[in-house]
Amino acid sequence: MDERDKLASLDKEVAVISQRLDTIQNNHLTHIEKDMAGIKKVIYSVGFLVFSNLLGWIFAITLKMF
């Protein structure tokens, strides 16, 4: 193998790596971000329900005292 063959081989490998990085960046990261947004919505919903339930308990205990 001479230098030109080695450079051509490396050039092909770099092109494949570049294409794979582009696929990850444009496709997979978008899906991950979408999934994370859904998880955040669930966490906020559960947090709101727990907080409102806690307020309900405090209100019920306060009414029993009077």
C-alpha cells in the first residue's frame, strides 16, 4: 500500500464517521430531547398532584382543629 491508498482509505473512514455523527446529531438527539420533554411533563404533573394533596391534608387537619 502506498501513501495514496492509505490517504484514500483514511478519507473514506473520516467520511463514514462524519456521516454517523451527523445522523446522531440530527436524528437521535431530536428524539432524546422529545423524550426528555415528555419526562419533564410527567415529573411536573406528579409534583403538582403531590403538592395539591399536601395542601388538602393541611386544610383538612386545620378544619378538624376548629
